[in-house]
Amino acid sequence: LERSPSTPPIERARELIRESLTSTRSLTFELGLPPVGEHGLGGLLETVCRTTDAGHEVDVFFEEHGDAAELADGVVIALSQVVRELLLNVVKHANATAAAVCLTYDENKIRITVTDDGRGLTGQLNVNGFGLADSRSRLQDLGGRFEFGSKDGIGTRVVLEVPVG
């Protein structure tokens, strides 16, 4: 248990409690996901949205467009984990009241757009932080791309695209 000489012990304890709660929520969430084969990507993303909405003070909406593509379980799991990470970032950092996840299938790709009405990305985006770096790496492994858009005070829009097939 390391602490900076300038960090009061009570603040460090609060930080550890917050980290523990986040980890516990994360594990609880992962244990509660339905089997991939039963619901596909749309069903899993809808569960991610519903779980995030129920556990936090952010309303999370889900919509799906197009005919569902046949995807390997690994692709479905990776995409749902990336969306989950993005929604947790909205909850933790955006000061948002609402977020939306839109899943769109077309014949060549899957596009997932995650938007929120929060404060936007203030300052430099740290894509080297573990969560976002891991998300970017997962998408690259799938041959996909990760695109951010934001304006201070207006919210954030993240687009994930992965080729089908």
C-alpha cells in the first residue's frame, strides 16, 4: 500500500474503497452476463446497457439496426467488453445524465456508436490509460477501428467499427 507523502491517509482510504467498489461491480456484472450464444451481440449489449443503467445514475439506451451478423463468440465478447468499458468511463468521468449505444449491421461491417450528454473530453484524451488502451488493442486485433469525437460541455461520441467475416 503505497501513498504519496502529500496524500492524507483518509483520502488514500477513500480512494481504495472507490477502487474496491468499482472492481466488485465489475465482477458482479461479468458474472451476470447471459451466455453469448443465446442472445448474440445485440442481446449482450442490451444487457450491458440495462446493467449500467440500473447500477448508476446515468440513463442508458440501446438500439439495434439491420440484420444481425453471424459472429464468433470471441468477437461478441470483445465488443461487449469494449462497450462496457466505454460506459463505465461515462459513469466515472463524463458527469452525464444519459448515454446511448447504437448497434448497426451492414453487409461489410458492424458499427457501434456510444454517445453521452456529459461534459465532453476536457483536455487531452489519455488513450494510454489501461481501459482505453485495452479497448483500442481489442479492436485492432479484430481488424477494427476506434474513433473519438467530443466538444467541451457537449458530450462524447465514440465509434467502433469491425469488419464482418
